[in-house]
Amino acid sequence: MQNGKWTYEELLFDESKETRFPDDRLNWDDYIDQENKALFLAYDGQACVGQIRIVRDWTRYGYIENIATVQAYRGRGVGKLLLDQAEAWAMDRQLLGLSLEAQDDNLAACRFYAKHGFMLGGADTLKQAGNPNIDTTLYWYRLFSQQC
């Protein structure tokens, strides 16, 4: 952080690694027809190939709880379509922008967020202290206007 702005540098590991999170145990029905949260799914025919869950945060941001695309569909625009839906939902509610968290070792996700207009807003080295595979949580934001 310098002069009120975060900068970052990509450092590649010598070996790639994979961290898997437990399957969601959420009741997706809880997101249907709700004013303060939503779920959008992307389909290719009958197959669900992506999802995004968003909630209205107390900070007046649309907080993306999760965005995921089936690996075979990554790089094909599914994630962008999901982000577009989340943005439209948040703008309809006159929110300030979108926010989400990612881990510093998830380079593909961080590149995706930066490519789609998110900026780094902070880092937390304690949030994942109980997880030996994660060092730092990164906070990403996409503002709808610069008046925030």
C-alpha cells in the first residue's frame, strides 16, 4: 500500500498445487426470490457449468460469496456472463460495486478479477490462519463509480 493504492506482483511457485474446499452445503433455495441475495447459474444444455452467489453486504457492496466455472468451460466467457449478472443485480439495488475474497495462491482467479475491472483493496494474513495451505486472503473490489 502506497499513497492509498495497493499494488502487487505475481510470483510463480516452482510447482503447482491445488487446494480444494469442501463442497457447499448451502440450501440454494434460500437464494431464490430474495431481495438481498441471489444465485445465478450458467447452463450448457442440461449441464450446469457455472454459478455465482451474491449478497447485499452491509457496506453497500454486492459481496460475491462464490463464483465457480466447471474447469472445461474456463476461458470461454462463462465467468464474465456470471459477473455481468451479478453486476446488474447489484446496480438494480443501487449498490456501490462488487466485492469478493480470493487467496493469494489462486493466480488464475486473481488474474480473472483484475482482467474484469476489480482492484485490490486489502490483504489479511490472519483470516486463514487455521488453514496451512493458505497464507493471505486478498480483498478485491469493482466500483460502479469513482464517487465511493
